Amino acid sequence: MGSYCEIQFDELSVCSVKWYVPDEWAALFQESDRRCRFCSDEDTDLEGSARPVVDYCTDRPTFLWRLALLGATDTTVRSAFEKWLESARATWREYRDSWTGEEQMGAARICTALDTLDFNEWKHQANKAIHARYGSDAAKPTDPFEQRFHDYDDSFLHFAGYGSLVGLRALLEACPEAKEVSLDVGDLVDAGHYEEDERICDQARSRLPFIANPLEPTIILGEGSTDLLVLQHALAAMYPELVDYFSFFDHAEFSVDGGTTYLVKFLRAFAGARMTARMVAVFDNDTAGVQAYTQALALNLPTNFIITRLPDIELARRYPTIGPSGPAEVDVNGSAAGIELYLGENALRRHGVLRPVRWTGYVPSAAKYQGEVEGKSEVLRAFLDGITRMASKEAARAQFPELAAVWQRIFGLVEQNAGDQCQRSYLRVINRSHD
């Protein structure tokens, strides 16, 4: 019989793999999702017997988010569906035109159904088939078209590949009632393929030097160690369910220089070294940062490089400044919005008043002044103290909306980049299958 791991929507098993956990499935979970317990085995008469129930479980929104970060976006799924539908229509037209008798009649009915099929109708048919194939609902239908969703050797249900990331997203979208998604590895643990306390997802990620995506995290690069320290703490506090999907360039361990000039140089070097990991370079929203951001965009970097800058924020639109002509409230987006302005008003206030931006110099090549907030080290300490005291991720997002906006921008860019990459890979597979 063998032992299997399973992807489950609530209690409904929708995909299984024999003897091991695929890397694509391990990539969808973190060790923080792990649950381990024992339950009585109803199949044995031995008193006190129990079997391990070991799984990784997360809620539906988190699972969809992780899929998107790995490229399985809604757009990718719909693109894959349209490519499959085009191919399926051509295939069944050939069957209709070459078969005879009852087979020809069945193929004709399938052609008619495919001609009007869209993704919403596919989800309706898939939902019925999932509950009939993997649950205890209705018996196998008699309609030739609906039968295609029930045949285990057919692609109508698993049009994007059995158990693939795109395929799992399509199945989950077809099951809107599902609240949780889990990876059940208890059978593999019971059979001895994995130890009961084995950190399966962590071990899969530790093999990264020898395997390709999707387990490889997206690397975040910034202008310096402070920017990355802030982003790392913000991610852990605001989006703990995504911490394993990002890693951060370490300036401190090898005393790597920072600054806008060095960040542009790093991008050139990584591109020249043909780095395959997805990277996000985050520039500050000040004069030097915006100028370097523009330079980086002009480098014609590989598609796995994402260039962005800190977004404009409301707090910076009328912010107190000090210059040669005295104090004034001005819009400092694009000229003095370094990472410190994103650390929350509580950290920025001293004696109840916002710490001012002080203009530090004129940048001739940008024809603008550069500025920075006073007391940057104190602002950072106040932020780190505050972020570690957050009672929940929702509280952290509410307390630090500017940093939440930064991460939302990063998530959106990564999802788009990964989705484009996933579509290109899927199209290559489709084109090879037609050769």
C-alpha cells in the first residue's frame, strides 16, 4: 500500500504523494504551522494504541498569500486555465471528428460544454468533483463532460498538474468553503520515513544550495543595516506567517559597507554573477535614495531583480523641517523620507513634538536638498522597544501603518514578479508538450 502525505482542505484530502514530502508542498508551510498529537487507532484492537497525527496547518488567507509569493497568483491560475482550455477544445474537436457511434456522441457533448466553459463554471464543476472523488458526496455522474472531472487519468480537474502550486490554488478557489489548509505527514511519520520531531520544512529549506525554487526565500537588500533591521522586525511582528519567505542581506557579519552607491554596486555585482535568487532592492525615499533608485531602474537587470523605494506617506506631506531660513512644514517625500520616518509617530515624537528633519546639504545632480530626521538613533531605539511589545500582528500593523505600507508594496511586487515567472515556466512546459 505505501505511506502518503496529503494536502487537505479542512478534513478533505485533495492531493497525496507517496513516501516523501515534495519540496513544493514544504515551501507552503513554516515550522510554526506544525501540530503534533496522538489519536486512538480505530483499526486496531490493541488497548491504548495510538498513532501520530503530525501536520502543518494554516488558514486559507495565509495559504493563498504564500501561493502568490511563490508565483501561483490568481492571474497565473487563470492564464494556465485559458491555455489548458484552448488545448482541450482542440483535442476534443479532433476526437469528435474522428470517432464514431456513442464515443462520437459523447465527444460532441464534451465539445459543446468546453465551448461555453469559463473559469467560474470550471470551479463549480471542480467543487462537485472534489467532494465526490475525495469526500462522501454524490456518485460518479453519467454526463460525459462531468465524468471528465472524475476520471483519475484525465486533466479536467488537475489542469495545471497534479499537486502543483498553480493546481492547488485552482482547487482551493474551487472550494470557497474551506477554512484551513494542511499538510498531513502523520502517515509518513508512522511508517518511519520521517522522525516524529523532524522539522520537515526547515530541513527542506536547508538543502537550498542543492535544489532550485520554490523553497528559496526572496532576498531583501537595503541601503544599510538599519533599514534591514527595521524591515526584519516589522515582518516578524506584522506578518509572522511569512517570515520564512524572505531573508535579509547581512551587512554586519562581514562589515559590508552601506549607502545608495554601494546598493547600486551590489546590484551590478549580483547581476554579473548571474544570481538566480529573487531579490528586492529597497531604496530610501529621500533625495539620494530616489536618485539611486532611478539609476538602478536603468541598469536593465535580470527579471529576478526587483527595484523599489519606500512609498510616499501622509505623515511626510507636512513634516516639520529646519533649514537655513528657519523652521517650516513641507512635503519631505522624495527628499528626506528615510526609514526613520516610517517607524511610527510614537518613536518620532520627543516631548510630544515630532522630531524635525534637518536639511544637510544640496545634491547638484538631483537639484534638491537632502535631509534626515534629528536623533535617528533614539528613533530607532524607541521603535525597537515598541515593536517588541506588540500584543498581536493586527496591533503592530495599526501602530506602524507606514511600515505596513512598505511591506504591502514589497508583497505586491514579489507576487507580480513570481507570477510572471510562473507563467513563463508554465508556457514553456505547454510549448514543449506541443512540439
